[in-house]
Amino acid sequence: MDTALSGSTSQASGSSGALFWFILRRLALGVLVLVLVSVLVFAATQALPTDPARSILGRTATPASLKALREQLGLNKPVIQQYTDWLTGLLHGDLGTSLAAREPVATYLHDRLINSAFLVFLAGIISIPISIAIGAYAALRRDGAFDVSSSVGTLLLAALPEFVLGVTLVVVFATTVFPHLLPGVSYLAPGARPWDHMEEMILPTLTLVLAVTPYVARIMRASMIEVLESDYVEMARLKGVPERLVITRHALPNALGPTFQVIAINLAYLAGGVIVVEYVFNYAGIGRALQDAVSTQDLPVVQALAMLIAALYVVLNLLADIATILVTPKLRTRL
């Protein structure tokens, strides 16, 4: 008995150690990806045919004032030195200075990041449980009325871009069909918080939920069907395990593995896709900030937002890999 206990203990510690080294490898890979992204982002912004100093001072600026501003912004330095200075600043939490607002990028984006994060959070906590439930129930009722209708509905929603969904919801709930039922514009005054205006959050959140749910639901359905047809689920049923336990203990955890990957991708996609939704509803988030930065050629803001979205992709994919391993015994044994 002691031998068996020690064997199980060593197996558990070995599995934990393997998971630890897996996380370290993924972190190292994530850092490498972010470094490569930083090179691409910096090179792309430097290749733009724009002069930030000219954009700030205008066409009437004198050569002397342009030269002085370029020296102040470090634009007269070699490109390699500009990149290393920028990357060093990122590593120390310094995102640079907004050329348009003339204030630190972190300060400029602070409220906008909070607004966008809250919108993504609302969409995530609503869409993920709903999509998992729809996909799992459709798989359990395969080829039934619910399965057919949900498959057609998710396929149609997946084919529609976010701006079409957003405009349609505005037309239905704010103008023509149900006039003034819900606010068609999510205006937030400077310093206001979105959770103080929840009525204005309904349509933007619903747009993102409708945009994300189809993909997760369809993957969950396909994964659940594959698991329900597997040998170990069939063996559990032959042993007389109640169907409820077969679903909750065997089928659902293993079906969630591939779904976690899609959830991570869609959550990261929300951070980028929220730009379109914020434009439709005039929402003061990172989408509006990116739009303004591109129009004013505010390169530090564009660079900072690109790196933040890339870092979000890396972190969410790492969390999805860890969650997939934790819920899938087969993957834990392969580490």
C-alpha cells in the first residue's frame, strides 16, 4: 500500500513538474513572438510616408521648429537606436508619449482601456457559457430540431460582419422597429465609467456576443459529437455508468479541450474586433483611440495598441493551453 501511495505521489509530482516546464517553454515562446511582433510593428510604422513633427506643427512650421521637435522626439536618431529606446521603454512600462495629446500614452489610454476591457468582459461572460451550452445540447440532440435550427442560426450569424450586426441592432432597437427602446449611441463623458451607464452597454455587448457565439458553439458541437462517439464514452455506458455522469465526467471535460483554444482566440479577437463595434456605437474605447491615432499619425499610440493586442493574444493562448491540459487527462500523460 505504501509502495502504491508513493508511486501515485511521484506520478503526480512528475506531472506537475512537466506542466511547469511546459509553461516555461510557452512563456519563452511567447516572449520571442512578442519581440518579433515589436520588430514588425516598429518597422511598419517607420515605413509610413509620414513626418510626425510635420503632423504636429502643421504645414506652416519653419525648418528650425521642425528640427527642434524632431530632436525632442528622438526622430533624428538612427532607426536601430530608436527601436532599442522604444523597446527598452516598453520593458520598463513606458509606452511613450502621444504626439497628438502630448501626454504619456499610458495616461492617454488609461480610461479607454478600462472601457474596452469592460465591454470585452461583458461579452465574454455572456457568450462563453451560452455558446458552450448551445454546442453541447445540439450535440446531445444531434439531427434534432434544436440542432438543425442552431446550426443554421450560428452559420448565418458567423457570415455577418460586426458592423452589419451592430447597425441592424441599432435599426431594430433604437430607430425603426422599436424606436428609442435602447440607446443607439454609447456616449461616455471623459472620466465616466461604463458600468454607471449599463443601458448604453446593451447593444454593443449584444453585437459582440452575436459575433463570437457562433464560432465557439459550432466547435463545441463538433468536439462534443466526437467525444460522444469515442471508445471510452462507449465503455462507460457499457459499464452501466448513468448517462448524466457520462456526460458531466467523461464527455464534457474532454470536449472542452479544443473549445478552450477557440475561446482564447475569440476573446483575443474581441480586443481587436471591438474596434469596429466601438466605431458603430461611438464608444470611447481603444477602437476610437486607434482610429484617432491613425488619422492624426500618432505613431506611439498605434505602436502601443498593437503591442497590447499582441500580448493579449499570447497570454490568452497560454491560458487556453494550460486549461486544455488540466481538463484532458490524455494530454497530461503526454507531457
